[in-house]
Amino acid sequence: MGVERRRDAPVYDLSVVRGLWEGRAKKQKEREKRERERRDQSALARIDQQWQHRIYCKTLKRDERNELHRYLERYCPPTHQDNRPGTGAEGPNVPQNEADPETLIFKLEGDKWLCFPKELQWMTYLKQWSVSHTRIQRLPEYLDQFSKLTVLDLAKNQFCEIPPEIGKLLSLKELNLSFNRLMKVPPELGMCQELERLEFSGNRLCELPFELSSLKRLHLLDVSENCLQSVPVCVLRMDSLKTLDLSNNQLRELPEDMDRLENLVSLFIHKNSMSYLPQSLTNVTGLSMIIVSGDELNCIPTRLCSNPDIKFIRLYDSPTLQQKQKKEEEQRRREEQRRSWRGAEEQQRDSSEKEFIQAYVSTLTHRESVPYSTTKISISCQL
């Protein structure tokens, strides 16, 4: 028999390898960010937009073209102002726009809208969008040209997806996509590092991408009424988070490291399947309000429910309401087997319940003491 040879297996420090990988990934993201900023500041996009506008005007009739020009002149911010009286940006004897271009808002509402109007692509100076109660399913392809957008309110529509181009809206501070038809969130959203409010209530999200961990300025996250079975990892890395709404999901427990959210003030976890709360919540010193469902919760840290500085609110459903909800859940499951999306009636019911909770919480914020428990009842009137 031959002599056995021993081979020493190399041993590596995984923390060093991980540090090198994270450093390279960070440098790559910085290079990509600088390249995006360089492209956004170039004149090519603006020239292409002007040519597209000219091509579009050629396809219009004379009356339609004149109406479009009057529309744009009414809302476009002036590029030059003359100090002479009676002289504006568009020439003499033209009334100047009284509205401040810094606060112009694009508003669109009504189920007659199936897509965004073509005129919107020439109004890249806008800073706010407010679109609701439409049947629009997709965001426009030219969304990335609105680099000055700070507020994007797209609640109560029929959007099925979020395009990756949303990551180019580097000035975005508020994004509301509640009560739509979303099933996933693009990781490019993590590039919007100026975000302060993020609302995804009333969708069908099962998870959130890890890239959202870079949203260090986010102070409100609303992912209620979704299909989350566990708290996303990225949520625990949002250092500035003050309000977290995880209500009406499929959570069975909270992670033991919830105390990583050091700045958390309000926590909404009612309408889940949790039977206990972790002890780590007592380490969050700034926590002042917790809303839970008292029907199944049987293990609560004493420092939470007996702390006078914390408004610990238990929500109970009346027995008749529980039976009604069970029947509604059975009917809802049958409907989901036949169709994949919720109808307008269900969306309206969910939003009304959300508004009820918000109104109830607003009545408790300024009270020194809160009731031990609250029972929700339903009253129906037939005329």
C-alpha cells in the first residue's frame, strides 16, 4: 500500500471576502450613478424630446395643434422674463401665468382614462403627479424624463407593474401605489435614495427586494393588505423608519431583531396570525404606539402593555363580524380561483377599511390614555 498523502484544505476568512465584494459592489454602483447623472444632464434627451414633439404635431390637424400649443403655453413655466410692464415670456400683451411652476401638479382622475395623454411627455418640468380611479395599467415609457418629480401619487388604479426606469427619478420623495395590481417591486427602486414615504397598501406583494435597504431616509413604509408571510429583510435595514404598517398580511411572527429599527415610533401589525410579540420590541425606546389584534395574541411583553409612554391598542372583532368575515373569506377564495385580480368593489372596501383605521388612530394620537381594547362592529342601514 502506498503512503497516504495529506492535503491541507485552504482556509479563507469569509468576512474579508465579503468586505471586498461589498466594496467593489459599492464602487460599481457609484460609477453607474455618475454615468446616469451624466446622461441625464446631456442635451441628447432634450433634443430627442423636441423632435418627437415636432413629429407628433405634424400628425395633428390645425385645430388640434393650436389647442395643444395653447395648452402648453398655459402650463409651461416661462424660460425668460422681461422687466418691462406688460411684457412676458411669450411676448407683449400676453398675461403671465400666476401659478408657480415649482408647485404645478399633473392630475388625472376617472375610469374613462385607459392610458396617459400624449401631451404629458412634453411637460417634464412637473414635480407632482396625482392619478387615481383610472383604468390605466402601465406607466409611460418616458417616465425617466421627469427627473424633477418629487411626489408620485398613483393610488387606486390598475397598475400591474412598475418599470425599472423608476430608479432614474433620483429626486423622488413620496411614492404611493396603494390599491393597484402589483405583484412585485423592481429592485431599481432602491436607487431613489431621497424617498421618505413609500406606500404599497392593497396589492399582492409577497416580498420586497433587498435593494430597498439603501432607502436610508425613508420614515414611512406602508405594505398593509398584501400577502407577506414574513417581515422583509430590507425593512430592518431602513434606519430612519418611524412608521411601519404591516397590518392585514399573513405574518405569524416578528423577527427577534426588531430593535434594529431604533427610530420606530408607530407599529401597525393588526389582522395577522401572530400569537406573541418579541421581547426585542421593548428595546425600541422611541416606540409610542402599537396596534395589534387581540383575538389570537396571547403572549405580550409586560413592558409593552404596561408602559405609560406606549399606546398599546388591541383591536377585537365582534362575534357576528367574525362569522361574517369567515364567509367573506370563503367567497373571496372561490373568486380568486376563477379570476386572478380583485374587482373594483373589493378595492373600494379595502380602502374604506384603511381610511377607518387611519381616522381611528388620529383620534387617539392626542389622548393621554387609550382604552384597553376596542371592539369593531358593523352597522348596516337599509332604506
